[in-house]
Amino acid sequence: MAKKPPAREVKDATPDALDPHHRWDRPIQAPGRMQVDFEERVDFRRLHAYRIGRTRQALARSGLGALLVFDQHNIRYISGTVIGEWARDKLIRYCLLTGPGEPWVWDFGSAARHHRLYAPWLLPDHCRAGMVGMRGAVPPTAGLFEQAAREIKELLTREGVADMPVGIDVVEPPFLFALQKEGVVVRDGQQVMLEARVIKSADELTLLNMAAAMGDGVYQDIFEALKPGVRENEIVALANKRLYEMGSDCVEAINAISGERCSPHPHVFSDRILRPGDPAFFDILHSFNGYRTCYYRWRPSGSTSAMVSAWGCTSGPSSRA
């Protein structure tokens, strides 16, 4: 069995990569979405270096040999890759990071090919085609879980961490059982990812601010549309349209609640028609480059006053952590 590698510096976690580049003497930027040559905005390569550096640092402190993540947002944090929102709950994509190694990504074959072409921060041979259970679409008897587990065990052995525990965030039970059958000791990896992601860099804060600015604009549109006769679902449609027009990469939900539906809060919109004097509550949950808002406001229907009680919580990439 492979021996635990000797202690070494955390790969890629250099002081510069781990520097969040905060400038608290200046306001946090909320720039336009385009990149320009006359001012610095979001530096995505610096963002990638910071996130992988934070992950390596948290991994080195954890006592784990590797992280194997299936949560789409953790995959994006480590590897800088993402595909459509439909894949969020399928648990078919996964990413492996060992202490001494580079990120491995398993994705749909065409997506893996795309990563090789357009994600030069990843090693081309580390972008692999993979498909396992798809939350029940493929039964365990097909053998895909066992095949994937053997492949992962081989990589753990190759990179010298096969005798150390592996941290996992979320996983299909058959995949977990297949890894255990290969002798892989599984531990909680979600806490390691939370530790890595808790401190946001200046680039991350800028992306959060840009996402919030989109929410500001949509709330103005809602304010102008909010009048007796409009339905909750029409406000939801308006908000989705405007957010995608402004560059949102995922509108997770728009809560639109009015009248007697406001208490207790049902957390889902309906086709209810707003009436004069109705209270109306809204919550915009969307993502810009993986950084999300949970930004809510309320006002009486038909009122000329501005929307009040604005609160927001934001995080990223794409998981409120």
C-alpha cells in the first residue's frame, strides 16, 4: 500500500495566491459585465488561483488525503468548470483533488472535451468523460459505480494518498459503497470546503456586488409593474426575463408572495391577483458567474412609496456558504 507522502508546502497555496487583495480604503466595485482595457475589474485567473489555494490550504489542515466532491458548486470552486443548472441535482459530475495533485474532473464526454479546449488552467488529461447513476436513471447493477470507484482508487494510489481518508461532500449511496469496497476510507469533506470558501477575495466580493446590482435593477422593474390586477406569476416572469437579459447565469427562484399568502410565508409563488393595499413580498435568488443573491423586499400594492425593508444575503460560488 502506498505510504503517506512526506510533509511539504501546500501546492499552489503561495502567499500571493492566498492574498484576497482586499482594499478596504475603497468601495467594493460593481462594474459593468464586460472586460475592458482601461480599468481592472474581475481577474478570473487570480480568482481561480485563490480558490484552489484556499482549498489546498483547508485540505492540508484536515488530515485528509484528498477531496472528492459531487456538489456542482464545490466542483466549480475547485476546478473552475460548470455546465447547465439542470445538472445541479444529478450527482453525475465529480472532481477529485489530492494534496500533491492537480484537479481531476469527470463530466459528460462533450463537456470534458470542451474543458480541454477552453479551461487551460486544468491539465487536458485530467478532464475525463464520466457518467454513473444519475440519481436512479442507471441502476447500480450496470457496474458504473464500481468502475468509477476503481478509477478513483487507482488515482489515489498513483498520487500517494491511497492510505489516507478521502473527504466527500454529497454522494449517491451506491458510489459510497463502491468506494468502501475498494478500501477507501470516507470522511466528511463538506466541512473542509466550507472552511476553504468562508473568506471571499476581492474578486469574489466584486462578483457578489455585481449580482446584487442586477437585483437592484430588477426591483425597480418590479416597483414599476406592481399594481392591482397583476399576478404573482407575472412578476416572476418579468424578473426572470430581466435577470437573464442582464447576464445572470442561473435564476434559482423568484419568490413573489402577496396579500393573505404573506403570513405564514409559503416560499412559492402562485397566480394570485394583487389587490389594492395588499402587502407584497419578493425574494430574488440568482447567480452571476456562480455568485448568488438572496435579496428580498416588500411593499404595499398600489403604494407610491418605494419598496422597503431591503435585506440581502449573498455567497458563492452558488452555495450559500
